[in-house]
Amino acid sequence: MSDDKSKESWRPATNLVRGGLERSQFGETSEGLFMTSGYIYESAEQAERAFKREEDRFIYSRYSNPTVAMFEKRMALMEGADYCQAFSSGMAAMFAAVASPLKAGDRVVASRALFGSCHYIIAEQLPRFGVETVLVDGRDLNAWEEALSKPTKAVFLETPSNPTLEIIDLKAVTEMAHKAGARMVVDNIFASPVLQHPFEYGCDIIIYSTTKHIDGQGRTMGGALLTNDEEFFNDEMTPFIRHTGPSMSPFNAWVCLKGLETLPLRVKHHCASTIDVAEFLGEQNGINRVIYPGLKSHPQHDLAMSQMSAGGTVVSFEVAGGKKGAFKFLNALELIDISNNLGDAKSLVTHPATTTHSRLSDDERAEFGIGDDLVRVSVGLEDVDDIKEDLVRALKASQS
């Protein structure tokens, strides 16, 4: 039994609870968890038809699985996408999105402000395969225009960026990417599917680490790729992932299905607390700068609010005293946990220069605005007054 009605008349919040649901003959209320690696054929002829793609059925869970398929359908409904592919991690989704269409001699242009592993793929891994890569200041449209004056295969960016929360004009850069012959790939992790919808600006491919807001409770790894590009999905990406194997497990898909049910509620609460925390931090001693797109002090506040429905769930700030002050601050926290994850029900803090972006050189970190004094906080679902009290206590300790 399937809820086909969802595609026609249900609103987004309803689709996040019921979209893509396929019930077995047992009529279970919750989505079924199909923990199986393989599937049985009625005959050798059916197996042959399945492998020739003459019959649509499950073949092997590295390719597809009923629980994973439900998650993919629900994600696609949420984004208004024709296609969704689930992955074992967000980085697997990112690599498949960028690398699957490439060959030696192709060209990729990306924003320079990237998550550390994404920066590694663009700046170090792809050039080893003979791919030309160019990194630009994502905020500078002139830099994009110059970089995209040559034929390009793919453009990759994240907005807001990790961890300095830079904002990129999706519409303008997408138009330039298409003129250069490139597909636009957007890492939408920081904004989440609730706050920003890149397809509205003409973007071609959206990727997520479902580990973040979609699970949102620190339980599973996962990734997702969404697109309306049939050629890319069927001819380029699908063979790539089928033969390299970065598949999402059925259990992780089931957990993420349950996460989607409450995603809007959680993200809205995260955002309400984060703007409160950001405004509060701006009033405290011991902080040199607060970075949050929802604040009018953010240099790209207007652009951020034109693309996003709220400022997001992460705030970054510079603690007085450099690395020593930042470490004293982190070590004095009692409620907020030190962790490099984000989008979690629990508030988490990290020091990007020594964790997520530690592979970068000192000069690169300085260029990207990732100083030794920079701290990133993912604001959780705890009482916001408890979060603020913990921050004040740690700030006082950092300046002692």
C-alpha cells in the first residue's frame, strides 16, 4: 500500500510524516525496517529481467532497499525533486555529485570557504585525476564571473559556509555557471531543507549530510543527493555509485525517516534559540566579533534573508585571547559539548582551526577568516537560558 495521494495534494509538513510511505502486507503504522542485503527471484528469467532493467524490482541493497527507497521518496517530495539518492555519508554524496561526471581535462570552479573535507576533494583530490580546479571568494561576483569565463563542468559551493557563515548569491552564480556549461551543485547543509530551497534559484544538484539536521539527534551517518537532471542521475551518477558502493544502510534510512517527521519543528526551534544566543553574545565582554546571518551586523544579512527563511542554527564568534582564550572557553563549558558535529538536539561547540579545518595551512585559514580565536556553536534544543548561562560562565573563565 502506498500513499500516492501525497504527491498531488498534501502539504510539505504532511509529506514529511507520510510521504513515500510503502506499507507491507502487515499494515504497520511506522515505516518498515527491511534489514536485508538481497532479494529472492521467482525464476531465473525474472532475475535476468531485473538485471537488464526490464523489470523494476529490488536487486541488492547496495543498489536499493525498500526502507532506503521510502527515505529517498520523502526527501524528493520535500525538495520538489524528481530524483533522490541516499548515501552512507554527506561526503559520499558530495564526492558523487562532483566527481561522477568528471574526466581528465574537465574544469571545476568552487567557493573557497568550504568544509575541510570538501576543500580537500576540490583542491587536492580532483587535480590528481587531471581535473582543473579553481577556488574563488564566493562573496565576490566579479571573481565568479572571471572564473566562469571559460567552459566549466561543475560549480560547487556551500551557503552559508562552514564555519564563517559566508553567503553566496545563488541566483547570480547559477546563471553564470549555466552560461559556462556547468551544473550547479549546492551544499545546503547549514541552511537545511527547511530554510533554503536552491532549486528555486535554478541550481541543479543539492546535497546534504543527513547526519546533521535530518537525523538531528546524533545517531546515524548519512547523505542525500537531489536533482531534476535525468541525464546526470541515470547516466552519470547511478553507475558511479552502484560500482563504488557508498550506499546508506536500511537502519540509518529508517532513523532519518523518523527524523524528517519532526524536522520543521526542530529547525524552527533551533533558529529561534540561535538568534537569541547571537544577539546575547554581541552584548558580552570577551568576544571580538559575532558572525550570524540573522544579525543585521552580518555583512550579507540582506542577501541571507532573501534566500533563507531564518538565519540558521549555527553561530560563530571570535573569543578574545586567541587560541588560548578559545581553548579556555571551550574547556569551561559545562552544558555545551565539544564536538565537530552540528544540527543536533544537543548544543555543540568546536574550534575549527584545530579540528574541521586543521588540514589547511595557516595562510589559507587566515585567508578564509578562520582564526585561532574562532569558535563555532551549533545551538541545540535545550532551554535557551541554560545555553546562555553556560556561555557566560565559560566566557568569564576564558578571560581570567
